[in-house]
Amino acid sequence: MLEGVNVALGVSGSIAAVKTVELAHELRRRGAEVRGVMTGSARGIVHPWALEYATGTPVVTEITGRVEHVELCGREGWADVLLIAPATANTVGKVAAAIDDSTVTTCATTALGAGVPVVVAPAMHEPMYDHPGVLDAIDRVREWDVAFVDPRIEEGKAKIATEEAICLEVARAVDERPLAGRRIVVTSGATSERIDPVRTLSNRASGRMGRAVARACYVRGADVTLLHDGPDVPYATVERVESAAEMTAAAVEACDGADALVSAAAISDYTVEASDEKIRSGQRLSLDLEPTPKLIDTVRESHPDLPIVGFKLETAASDEALVEAARGPLSRTGLAFVVANDANVMGEDETRALVVRADDADEFVGTKEGLGGRVADELARELA
């Protein structure tokens, strides 16, 4: 996600500074090079040696004749992005007022003047975060295209966002954002059909592929709506759905005004009339299964011109059989393209897939995160 990206990590004097060692590690795990910049208050919480160990580079603790702020964040500087994490109320206010009386605020002034992307992850007590002056400062800085990673409000504190949320916002800040201004709907994971109040019919889909697509679209600038039976995520507006009927109805509604649908969910092919009471165990039981309507067909009826990306899963299929299976819905529903793969990738980190269009099929081998990026890039070209 951050391969080859140079991140200047500015640390100010919030107690959340203790988390920056792990944040630096996480940025590097995702491919970034990191250099630390610390204020005097931050050095009272975390020793610069700890951040030096985490980044593998010396930490800037003062501005000297080397003009470190220009070296890092100037027009020809080293950094591709300045990440201020954590950012105190004091730091946010000074950035908004162009007051550069610390290493971090001086780097921020330089970066904003040089056009270097800036990402801010606030952390402070909740009353400070709710102060009208702080909120005004955040609004003002947002107008300068500075990205804020919203804090988690817990225990009366505006706690620093998760490492995943921060890394995603850094990736989005440095991306060319070919999907900026687009709204993308993504379906993800398994659906389940209620048999009785405690039992369901479902499948083994983990939702990793759909979430990877949603993340990749967000990084590329899109406003993403994610339909799944799972938790909230920092990169999308989540609508929770359980059954195939709920997923289909939600997709039809969410696609109003959307620019594209990526149908990555493993939607139940069959449903059953549910019992209102728990079915007694220990007896022989037959279920009368009814086929569910195809989501992409239903969405296509309501949105005849919407670009739709489909996924096709088969078992023990050759590439020729996968392509043939994918071209059925491709032509029937007028899909932009179909991602076809074998069922043995379900629940795995690694995957192999074929990106199938009407006249060709390209192989992808790698992680599901990588395939999510490939799908987002293909979609960006389709929409362009």
C-alpha cells in the first residue's frame, strides 16, 4: 500500500505519542520509509531513541543550520507526505495560524507552502477536541486540503485513530486519486438465510476480497459504501445486511446516484421459509430451498447504465472453464468486467484470479490486497 512512499512523521506532546513507535513500524511494514520529527513536549513522553529504533533513521529534535524542515518538507524535500500523529490541540491551532515555533509546526508550515500532502491524526481529551477554537482550526486546515484522521471518542478522550486508519489516509494522500469524486458501492462477504431463530444457511466467504476492493477504491479517492454483515471500517460507509434479499435491496438503493457497483459478495443462491420457533433437534428434516434472484440482474434492471464489476467463483475449474463461466454474466448483464477464481482461495490471503472482459482475460497472482488494487485500477480506467 505504501511501497516507496517517504513519510515524515511529526510527533507532538500528547500521551498518544507512546503509540508512534508501533505506528512507525506499521508504516514500514506497508512499504514506507519513515523519518521522525519530535517536539520538545513529545520528547518528554517518548525518548527519541525509541523513534529512531522504530524508523531506522535519526530523529529531528531541533532545527539547525541544516534547515531540516526544508530538507524534509521543502519543494525538493525528501518527504512525499507529512504525517502529524499525534496532533495536540496546541499543534492543530498553530498549524492553522501558521505559527511555526516547534520542529513539527515548522515542518507543517513548510509542507503546506511547498504543496507536500499533510495528514493529521488528532489526540487529546474530548473537551479540548470539542472546543470551538479547535474545531474552527480543524475546519480551516481542512480547507487547505489537509486530511484529518478522525479520533476514536472513548472514555472522555479523543484517542488517536487506529494504525490502519492512519496508514489508509496516508496512502490516500499520496495517491493520484483517479476515483476522486466517484461514489462506489461494494458488496462483500457471505450472506445467510434464516432457518429458524438460531440457525442459518450460509457459506465460507470471509469478505477479505470485498474489503480489499473497498479499501483500494478509498485510497484512490472514492467515496465508498460497503454492504456486508460485518463491522464498521474506516474507509467506507457501512450498511449491515444479512440475507440475500437484504443485500439486493440495499444494493439497489445504494446504487442510486452511484458511479459503479463492485459485486464481490458471496450471495446465497438459495433461501428457505424460516420457522418462527426453534426447530427441535434430533429429527430428520427436509428443507425446501428456493433460488434467490441474482443481485447483479436486479441492480441492472433498476440501473441500466451503471458500470458493474462481477465476481465468479467455481470449483476445480480450468482457466478455460473459468473464462467461459465468467462470460455468461458478463454478456447477460452487460458487466464492465468479471473477476473469476477458484473456490480454493476462499479465506486465504493469497489468490489467483482472471480478470475477464469480452475480448480478453488477464491473470493476476498475489495477495487479495493486490487484487483489490487491480480491480480499483481497472474500474478507474473504465470510468475514465
